[in-house]
Amino acid sequence: MTTRALFGENLEGLTELMAGLGQKPYRARQVFEALYKQRVGAVEEMTTLPVALREELSADGWVVGLPEMAQTAVSVDGTERYLMRMGDGETVETVETVWMPDGDGGERGDGSEAAEEEAGEVETAEEAVAGAVKQVLRSAQDDKSVSGDGGYWSRRGDGRARSNFGALAERGFRRATICISSQVGCAVNCQFCLTAKLGIKRNLTAGEIAGQVAAVLNRHKIQIGKDRINLVFMGMGEPFLNYDEFMGSVRLLVDGIGIPESRMTVSTSGILPGIERFAEETVRPKLALSLNASNDVVRERIMPITRKWNIAALLEAVQKIPLRTREWVTFEYVLLGGVNDQPEHAREVLALLAGMRAKVNLIVWNPGPGIDYVQPLPADVTVFQKMLIAGGIATYIRRPRGRDIYAACGQLKRTVAEEKPELVTIGTA
């Protein structure tokens, strides 16, 4: 019997489904709550529904349909990389999702609550890369926020510490970031990215995108409202080439699971029509544009999509987005040794972003098999960052997470059976 996934249906779709089964609208709300708030794994776990209705749904082929974690790899820094098989049980394609306890510093400086939480944590290139091999663990006794007024830990009446923020704080973490895929493979063909080697297989549905989040939340027993979770649409695929399903997943995550859009960031390689549509959305994540070069000549070489939409056109479109109070646009810049990491490139970036409410995330290129680039010198990374800061642009180094398991930026290629990457140490511990 062909199965159909309930996860991914919005309230309107569930209302129509329940009406077709002769049920009243409130049953749709119960299913919606079970799917997204309770994050049940099976129809029979929807205990607010009568047994007869659950049996009828199952008999009609309806399943919850969350993605299955086919394989898991755990990094020395605590990052986890999952190979996700879609929940219909029929497709053979898998995508990758990444769990980063305490995040990677990507939100710093973007004006959001998540940015405030990360303020002042890792500032220099040396500290950023050294942080890639350290798992940050904190205890209740060491936490500077010990208090009874909304800190990470407060005291019970008997004096014993208890967590205000659920599963994460109990494990010593302040927050976590989940990196989500939007497509199986990618069509953009960035020359420095492992995912590009896959090509494009297919788009994911809204339920398959949001389902990755639900599956990871369930694995770690996360409690929305207590645990601080950030989402980045920066996994496999280009979200703006799957725009409708991507935005559908955003609405499921906001209205259903309960993660505010201010804790989400979507990264685009520069799909101009998508940026223009994004500017019209009333509920939308924060935007990160993968700039990666200071001029069109270099960008065309490493990101061929630039031939279709050049830097000037992208910046013009970005500047039309009505930013929220204190919101800044993030420009991601992967530093490739000898390609885009020299002082003249930094000066060109300053000229491009002059006058914009912009911040820059510098990303030290993460190596992968078959990609003929090299990492930048530590001194070049430091000079580049200092030049942008001196020019008035808030600039941060993103912490590489999970490089030893191919979970870092640009490394997602279902490399389960492939050799381990040869890591290059940048800076000192």
C-alpha cells in the first residue's frame, strides 16, 4: 500500500482531510498539534484522537512520515552529521542534516536575539579555528548566569540547581544550531563545494525540509520554549531554487513547531528572482548572501552562477529588503588561499558594502576530496578581518564545526564511505 505523509500538511490541508473523513475542524487542530508541537512519530501516538480515527487514517495509508536517520557521524567537537532518508520509505535519496551544540558563531552581529547570545564569544581567526577542536561544556556551577531571574540556571526551593532551558542546559550547552538541506544535491556548481559534485537530484518538500528539524529535535529531546534552537538553511541545495517548498517549511516551523523566524537564517548563492520574492514576505528568516568574492571576475570563476546575476544586481536586490529593527544582512565569504583572501580583495569588499546594514562572516575554506583549492594562511585571515573591521564592517570568523566528519560548510556530499579529510591547522590552540 502506498503511504502518504501527514508531516508537511498545514492546518488548512489537515482541515480538508478531516472533513473528507467526516470529522469536525477541531480534529485537524489536534492532528496539527500532535505533528508539530508534540512531534509524534506514529499515527497511533496521536492519543487526542479516537482510536477509530487513528485506525482509519492508518488504513488509508497515512503515516507521520518523519525522515529516518539512516546513519550518524559524531565529530570530536560534538557536532553530529546525519544521513537522512525521507519518511515515505520509497525514495532512495538521502540528504544531510547537521547538529551543532553551541552553534558556529554564524549569528553574531546580525541584530537578532541569537546574535546577542553569541556576542563576544569568538572574535579572532586563531580563536575561531582553535574552537573547532574543543567541545564547549559548561556546568551549572561555572555558568556566569546563575540566577533566579531568567538565567540559564536557577535554584529550586531546596537549593539544588535546575535548568530553565531544558535538555541543552542540562548537557552544558547554551544553544544549538541545526543546519538543514533544501534539495537532494545542488545545481549551483560552486567550484569549492563538495555538494556541487552531486549535481541536482530533486527538490525536497516542505515536510521533508521541516521534518529534518523535527527528527533532530526528537533525537536530542529538545523542548521548544526552554531550549534555544537556531536554524540555518545552509545544508545541501539552494533554497531559492526550491522557493515555495522552502517557504512552506518556514511556515510549518514557525506556526507548527514554534521556532520564531528571527532564529532562522537562509543562505543563497545569489538567485535574483528568489531574493526579490523574499523581500515581499511578511514572515521570513534572516538573509545571508554567499558573496565569496570581491569582484565579478573572481566570482564567476568560483561561482559560475555569477554569469547570470552579477554582484551589482544582487546587492541592489538585497538593499530593497525591508529589514526589521536591528536586523542586518549577512554576507558570507569563503576564504580560498591565494584566490580571494588578499588585502586588495578586502578593499573591494569594503567598497561593495559601503553604506549597507551589513555584516560579514568569514569562512576558512574546508577541504574536501577532489577540490583543488587550499586554505588561506592564518596571517591572511587575520589581516582580512582586521581590514574589514577598520573599514566599518562588523566581521566575524565562523567556527568550523565537524570537519573531521565532513559536516562543515561546503563539505556535505554524503561522504559516509569516503576517506577522512586531511585537516589543516589554522592558528594555535
